[in-house]
Amino acid sequence: MRLFTLNHKEDSILLRQKSTDITLPTQDSIVDLFVERLLQTVIDSNNLGVGIAAPQVGILKNIIYVQRFDKDKFPFEVYYNPRIIQYSKMKQPCLEGCLSIP
């Protein structure tokens, strides 16, 4: 399975365009494959990312894969149609993990 890359023209970055929600529950094998590719991209040892969003790789859908530093073993979890409804003022210093800027 080819990983997404930020310098591959088919994986163009669309961060300035509006993405749309995905209909849930999804039982779509194409969506499942896409989500698996997001995970493989963010956990790839050459990328060292802590999260990735579908628009970063050219898919204008509200899907993100993020590493949870607030859970045991820091798992990666996928979220469909995420919304920030509150946030903490606490900060956690760490290395940058953005995959949008190589």
C-alpha cells in the first residue's frame, strides 16, 4: 500500500478549501481503505506525525487520525466529522508532528 506523501502531486494539499462531513455509519470499503492509508501514513517512521487530516492529502472530507497523548500507550484514533466543543488551557510541550510542512 502506497503511503500518502506531501510532495506527490496526486496528494495535493487542499487546506484552504472547505471539507464536508461524511455520512455515518459508513460501511464503505473505499472509506475503510482510505482511513487505513491515513493511519499507515501517520505512523510511518519516515513521517513522525501525530495526526493527519483528509484535506492534507487531497480528500475534502472531515476525517482525521490523531495520536491521543491523554490515553495509555498513546493510541491513534480516527474521528469522522470532528468538532472542537471545548479545549483545555493546559499545554504539553512536545516535538512538532505536523505532516503538512515537510
